[in-house]
Amino acid sequence: MGYLPSHIQQALRVALPNALTLGNAACGFTAIVLASKSEPGDTEAIRYLAMAGWFVLAAMIFDLLDGLVARLVNGTSEFGCQLDSLCDAISFGVAPGFLLYAQAKQWSVTAGQWASLVAVLYVLCAVVRLARFNVAPTDPVEKKPGSLAHHFTGLPSPVAAGCVACFAWIGQVDLLGRLSEWGGFPEVQPWMLPGCLLAALLMVSPFPYPHLAKDLLRKGSRQRLVLPLLVFLGLAIFSIPVALAVVFWAYCLQAPSRALFLGLKRTLRVPKLNRDNAGESSSPWRRDR
């Protein structure tokens, strides 16, 4: 853009990332429209739901690109940050929540009623997560890799949206990724509502989640991503929807699983330390010293 006048360059720096951000919102709204077309008993309902899930994924791509482009052209602004949060509330809050409800009402009226409660909670948690991210203090000093500056507090809303959308993706295909008229994996239905409820709560949890974009830019962290990438590629050969579902849910569950493992490790270690201390305090040699 060096050959353009300075005022046009500045306008493009702001317009390009904001246009991508609006593309994010457009995909989210399209997902809502498609999900609303899925009537119970309609043979096309599964396809509408799957298309809605893919548009949620498209919104994630726009959300990734707008930040990348803004940094490349030096077009970051407070307006862009606020616009991004509003669009994220649509694409990663309202759209997944409505998609969750639209899927559950295909099963039964009761499932739809329960899903409406989970969907409302999901939207509320997503909005709180985005608001908390907006007011989080930013430190201009670069922190060391592995510090909390390189982590998100709580599950990022785009990943939570992917966890919801993946139920729509794998509902359209069989194990080999082929289109299935009977609805893909009925086995996942009992797990959808508790799984989405867990994703909603993890968005407002204090668990630290790694910042994958920053990890990709650091040479030392790239090696840790090789194995997950190979697993994803292996699964994608058979079924891309299943591969995406595994990736989203693996990222979602890794933080609470790690916290549970460390908590159990500390719990098992404390009694051992107490026994050691008790043995030392009861030793006559210790008293003599």
C-alpha cells in the first residue's frame, strides 16, 4: 500500500480487519438462520444443522484472520476490539446456543426444553467470558513463555462454539465421514447437553488454556504440537468432522483434566509427607539433636 496516499492507507488499515470482523458476524447470523430451518421430522434438518455448524467454523476463521491482518497492517484500534467482541457474542455465543437448542428439539419436546435452559446458560457464559476478556489488564512487557500471559483464563469462546458445532457435524456423517441419512452418530446425543453445559462453565472458569497462536510462533513450543497435528491428520483422512471434534474437545478438556491430575497428585503426596514428618518427630535421635 506504499503507493497510495497516506489517508487512504490509514483507511484501508482500519477497514480491512474490520471487514473480516463483520464477516465473522455474518457467518454467525447465517448459522442461526440455517439452524432455524431445521424442523423436527424434516429429512433436511440434519443437513441444515450441519451447514449451520460449518458456518460457525467459518466465523472462527474470520475471527482468526481479522486479528492477524490487523497486526500485519498495523490497523489495531479500540473500535476494532469492541467490534470484535460484539461479533464474537453473535457467532460464538448466540449462534452456538441456538444451534444447541435446534439440535436437541429434533429428538423430543423434553430434550428441547432442557436444551433451551442449557442454551441460555451457554449464551450468558459466553457474554461474561467476552466481557471479562475486554476488561482484563494488558501488560506491555513481554512475559516469559509458559507464564499466564501466554494463556487464556477460561475456555476461549471460539473453542466452546466448536465444541457445540461438532455435534452438528458428526450428526451428518458416519465413522468414515460419509453422508448418513439416518443422522450419523446417535451415540453422541446423550453427551451433547452435559458436554455443552461443561463447555459453558469452562468459559467462566479460572483454568488456564494455552494460547496456540503464540505457541506456533515460538520454536520451542512447536515440537509439542507435532503429535497432535499428526493425530488430527490421521483422523482427517477418514473423517474431517470427527477429527475436528476430537481437536476441539481435547483442547476443552485438557485444562480441567490437568487440574484434576495435579490435585490428585498433591492429595496423594500430602499423607506421605505427613507420615514422613510424623516418623521424624517420633525419632529419639531427632529429640537428642
